[in-house]
Amino acid sequence: MKFSLIVLIVLLALVAAFGLQNPGEHTVRFLQLSWVTSMLGVIVASFAAGVLGGWLAGLPGTFRRRAEASAAAKRIRELEAEVGELKKTVAKVTPPSTGNAQ
């Protein structure tokens, strides 16, 4: 936890330094759109788009793992119930005598 916090602080400091050293405005063109922003804005927007794209790409796997975990939990409950029933059955059964009474 502390290590990740330190990494985050260092990363934010580097981004702030980059923003301070590149204050110029840049024109961004996309399809028919055009707007003026700082280089830092372009980089932050690109990073945010990448994070969003990665998150969206990971959603199907997340749903699949949740479904598998739910199915596994259901199977565990079924097996635990079966074990409980078998323990009750074993407790009712008396062991057969061996015939070697001494």
C-alpha cells in the first residue's frame, strides 16, 4: 500500500512537471472536429481513453470469472450438503461384529 502510494505521488509529480514545462497550446484535429488544448490535456485524454478501453476489454473476462466462481460456490454447497448426509448415514450404521470374541 505504501509503495503504491509513493509510486502514485512520483507519477503525479512527473505529470505536473511535464505540464509546467509544456504550457503551449496545440491544435487537435479529429475527423471534422478541431480544438485547441495543452499537450498535457492531449496526453491525459489519451491516457484516459486507454484506461477506458482496457477496462471495457476486460469486462467479458470479469463476467466469465464471476459466473465460474458462482457455479463453483454452488457446487461446493452441494458437495458440503452431500458430505453432511453421508456423515449422518455413517453415524447410523453399526460396525459388523468380527466373530472373534475374546
